[in-house]
Amino acid sequence: MSAKLVERLIITAEKSRPAPDGGFLLSGAEVSVELPFEPARYLYHGWQSWSLAAWREIDQPLPLQKPAILHPMQLDPVHVRDARPNGSWLGAVETPEEGILFLGSLGLDAHVELDGRRLIGRYEAGSGDWFVGAGDETTVMARYADLLAKRLGQGRVATPPRVWCSWYSLYTAIDEALLHKVLADLGDLPFDVFQVDDGWQRAIGDWEPNAKFPSGMDALSAHIRASGRIAGLWLAPLLVVPSAPLYHQHPDWLLRDEKGHPVSAGFNWGEPLYALDTTHPAALEWLAALMRKVRGWGYDYLKLDFLYAGALPGKRYLDLPREAAYRNGLQVLREAMGDAYFLTCGAPILPSIGLCDGMRVGPDVADLWVSPRDAILLANPTTPGGQNALRTTLHRLWLSPLLHTDPDVVYFRSRRCSLSPQEKGLLQDLSLVAGFKATSDLPAWWTAEERQQVQTWLEARPRLQRLGRYSFKIDDRPVDFGPHIAMPPTPRGLQKLQGKLIGWLGSQPFVLRVLFKNGERALQKMLAENV
Ligand code: 9PG
């Protein structure tokens, strides 16, 4: 720790004492640290898996990302309009001595912002503890992770699984026969898990197999397990859509606002999304029964997605802070799923620690590097794409002592993929650095050479060394991600106007419905031609 700097800080808190390895432990509903220098860059740390995490110049505020209808599923909706540099639970600035000054909460429901020369931390409800550290970035973040481990716990699984996941090739167009074919085509490639993603269920909230899975989900898992692999399943258990019977059967289980309207959890699958109240005893019992059911079907790896829904602001059956309410729900899910591998996704970061084995730590990848429309016009760094996934994942690797950090899948295929060989290489290297390997490539799309690359990647256990914020050594090969994660320019003038228009259109449910229908049609066409 940088002792000289720490001595010069002016700390305001109810209680403050030196931390064992340098820095300070503070307590208080609101704490502040006065900086003895003018900071130039701030570490934005987004709320959930998909939200942006990145260093950014303080004099270049982040433009408001669009469309607004997706804010609940891409940001912390409470802090969308915060004008100052800010982030969930933690924040940091670079110091003149090439280190960082860091403030992070040790409890849930906390937020940090930079007000001029003051880092301020606040608990949303009540009070709690904080850690202040200064010095080398990797060392300070490791110390913070260590303190969190003591309070929140850690994942239980030593070795991260190697996963084949159905999403980034087949999307919702999966069916029983197709998955059997993929499983056969994978042959003896050493994937530990074959994970069925979105597309098997009747509806979001109606977790029974649809007509594309006539033999049932238990028959499918038996087939997967017969190949020597663990069967994995995707669910979004905390979401409910109006087309699901649950929405009408249990209106009292929905998270509501002060006026009694269901709280928006975003918009997807051509429908508005709503959230279950994870403090409602009957809803919790239903969630536990759901976990027991899918375990009973034979799925021992669960990817639970869109989990942020459980931590949105609203009125609950029990008057708990929102992240505490979420964590109680997660605890019930964890206990009911027993010893299954638990991957959280779309998950608020801190309140998931200790209850899951792995966590998606960035937004979705895609078979493209960046969408200029989304990145520039919509100023949205959370939509699917290689660059967005790379950027945020790199800023969340500090979580690796606490859980397996899932950077999302990597691509080897050249078929149906617009990533350049270099971009594919960056994502592959990221998977090695993050220590979690997954792909969605259809084996039938690989050339013989690509299949060989997959085999080599799956078997690799490289020596890893972190050289800097974005630079690593993988065995003896230096890798620098730094040049590839620049933030897009802030839209001005005509682009800003275009962005406003597209953002407005993108917030209209009828537009999103049309886009969804078009997407489904394009997917069917793609499958007819390629599978
Ligand atoms: C299945 C997918 C995959 C994927 C998940 C998640 O902000 N959004 O609109 C948004 C939509 C979907 C999404 C992420 C963000 O993808 O990350 O791996 O499981 O659901 O529907």
C-alpha cells in the first residue's frame, strides 16, 4: 500500500481504523475520502453482469445510454441519471503515483461517486462497512476481494467447467433432434458440460418443455449424460412475462411500485418483463420447487439468468433493502438446487458473491466485434459484441478469487461469423485469462483445422501472469488487450439527433415486437440454409 498517500487522506466516517494490510476500514451510512490531488480517471463499476465496467476520463462523462426501455436490464435503474462519475459498491481514481485510490463497500445496497475531489460512499438503506485502499491496482483489488470473501463467501468448485452452450449459434431455435445432432458431432471433444440455453421452455415463467422437446427435459438430460457430460440448463427464474399463466395466477408475487403497478424489468422476447418478489413466501416456495424439479430432470449445471430482476427497486412483501431481498431469494435458489454448479448471469455482482460458483462478468458476445449503431448512436456499451464483452470482463477479473469469472463464449468458426481472426483470438485469450471456457460453435460449422484449435484450447492449461491492467503473459506469449477496448466517441451534432430518434424508436414496444418477429424469421432462414 502507498503509505504516504494514505496518510494525506482526509476521511470522514462514523468510525475509521487502519486495515491490517494497509488502507482503512470505515463504517457509516455515508463516508467520504478527500483526495490530495486532482484525479483524471475514474473506475465506473456497473451494477450487474452486463453493465459497463471501465476506466474513463473524468472530464468525459458517459453519455446516457439508450434505449430507455432497456435501462432496467442493462444498468442500475436507480442511478441512470447520476451526473457524476459513479458505480455500484465501489469506485476508484488513478493517483499521480501510478496507483489507484479505492473505496468499496463490504455490504450490499451501496454506491460510490466522485464529487470533485471527494470519493463518497453511501448505503441506500441503513449503514455498513467500507474499505479504503491505495497503491498498486491489482494488490488493492485483491485485498478488497479478500475482505468480501470473509463477509459473503466464495464459490465452492475448484476447477471451472468447459462448456458447450446452445445460445450463440442456435439462439431460441433449439429443438430435441438438433441438440442430439450437436451432441453426436461434438464426439469426444473434452467439454464437461452440454448446456441447453433459452428456447426449451413454454414461456418465461412457464418452465415446462415446449412442443420442440416432445420427449421431455429428463430424456434430453439422460441423452447428454450418456455422452459422459454434465447436463446444463438455462432459466430466468425471477422473470415473468404476461404470456405466462403465472403472471395471471399470482399477481401478488410480482414486484410492484408505490402506485401498485408491476415494476418494469425491461423488454425482451417481444414482451415486457416483470419481476418476482423474492421476499414473498409463496413465490420463494415456487422458486425452490422449480430448482428441485430441474435437478430431478437431471440438470446438474444451472445458468440462472436475468437475475437483476430480483434486486430492482420496488415495494416488497417484506420491507428489505432491494439487494438484501435479492440475496435471500438467491439463497433459497442455491439451497434448493443442492450441489449443482450454479452460474449466475445478468446478476447484480456483490449480492451474488458466495452463493454461486460462476458468474457472467460482462455483456453478451456476438459474431461481430461492435455494432456502430449501438456503440456510437445509442451510446450503449452493454449490447452484444466482442468488444463490449472484452472491455467489461477485463474490469471484473478482480472477482476471480470469489467465483469463476465467465467472459461468455468464444468463437472458432469462420462460418457465420464476422469476427476477424484477430478478434476471435482476443476472445480466446480472454477465456484463458478469465479461466472459464465456453463456446457455442456448431461442430458441423468447423473446418478440420478449427476443430483442432478447439481441441487444443480445451486441453490448454497455460501459465498466466498479469503484467498490467490489460496486459498478460499466457505461457511465454505477451497479450495486450489495452488497444482493443477504447470507448466509442460521444455522439454530437447530427449523430446525437440520429441517436435520439433511434433511441426513441427502440423504446417503443411495437418496434421491439416487430424487431423480435423479424429476428425469429431471420433465424429460421439461417437454420434452413445452414443446419
Ligand atoms: C438468452 C440469453 C443468453 C445470454 C444471456 C442473455 O440487455 N438485453 O437486452 C439482453 C438480452 C439478452 C441477453 C442479455 C442482455 O442475453 O446473457 O447468454 O442466455 O440471455 O435469452
